[in-house]
Amino acid sequence: MAHFAELKEETDQFDSSKTNLVVQRVVVVANDIETAAGPLGENDMHVDGETWCVDFFKGGTWKQTSYNSNFRKQYCGKGFVYDSTKDKFLSPQPYASWSLDSNDDWQAPITYPTILDDGQAEPEWRYTISWNEEKYNADNTTGWEATKTNDEADPQTIYNWNGTAWVSA
């Protein structure tokens, strides 16, 4: 089966001067749909598949996505962005401060923490790590924060990553 993404131009969530082609839905199309080069199932990314979708769904902009991530970087889902220059589907940008790396994956402006648990061979607890955009905007040397999985306090203690260690906030 072939998978096609319906695209719609939308204003970028973090930059109102920019627009993106955003995936609205992904549909499944039979492999036996004919293209100028033979069946669709044997002709990935053939424009006739997109044309078939436009005709069948009565309009829209369509691009084929690969369920096995064999082309256009990755299988897309609702909210993904199609980059026509790179001919790739990109996952949604998680935060305004994050940027794409050379593999077109989103990266935080601060490297992910290296300390993930208590350091024991069989950890008794781990850090539950998340990004805090507000903290980063207030002080761009911070952004990663965590709680410990064994912390039963209410509220739990929040730890900030300082680049080498976790420090209670």
C-alpha cells in the first residue's frame, strides 16, 4: 500500500513571517493504481500517485510518504512539515529555540544531559528529563530540568542541568 500526505500551507508556529506545508492527514492508496511507469506500488514518489489523490479527494496538495522511511526522510504524521527544497518530511519543531542539525533532526540549543540516573549498575531511580523553554529564554545557559522517579514529595524537587551536574532549583 502507498501512503500519501495531504499538505496545507500554514503560518509557522514560531515565525509568523514564514509559511510551511503542514501535513493534515495521511491516507492509504492501493498499490495497483496505474502510473505512466506502471503500478504505483512499483513506482515510489511518482507524480501520477499525487495526481490520483488530487482527483479522488477533489483537490489539495499531496506528497507520498514512506511507511518504512525509505524516502523523504521519514514516515510523516499529522503536523509534520514537508520541506519542498529538501524533499523531506520533518517532524514538528518542538520549541522555538531548537534548530535542525545536519540530519534534519531537531536539537536543543543545550546538549542533552549525560547523567540519567543514580549511577548504580542497576539504578534505583532515574531522572525524568524535560525541556523548559521559559527557563531557557530567561537564561540561555539553562533549559533542561528533571525530577527523580523515586521522589514522592508533593511537589517533587526540580533539578536544573548546569552542563555537568543536576542542581536542585
